[in-house]
Amino acid sequence: MSDSQRRPEIVPNKIIEVLVNDVFSKHGIDKEQVKGKLSEEKKQMLKEMVEDLSKRVDEFVKQTNTINNKR
């Protein structure tokens, strides 16, 4: 069993980190500056977005594994 199958949360976290870093660098934003400026509402929205993305990735992985196991 691969590491990503044992710990499925690794995939979404890496994807999110890459996407966020890419967006920040394109717009010249320093992560440390942003950390202290997020409102509680925005933090909650980001948390919900991450949870939703994580669920979608998990579903995709399950579907892919099901299809591959049928072959």
C-alpha cells in the first residue's frame, strides 16, 4: 500500500499548498503578511473549502480504486 493510500489527507494538503503558493506568488503576496489579516469569516470559508475539496478528492480516489480493482 502506498503512503497516499494509508494517509489520504496528504494529497489534498499538498494540492492546496501548491495552488495557494502559486496564486500568492503570481500576485506578489507574502504568506506571513496574509496570516494576520484574515477575518474569522474568511478563515471559516477557507476551512469549508478545504474540507469540500478533501471530500471530493477522497471520492475521486475511491472511484478510481474501484475501477482499477474491477480490471
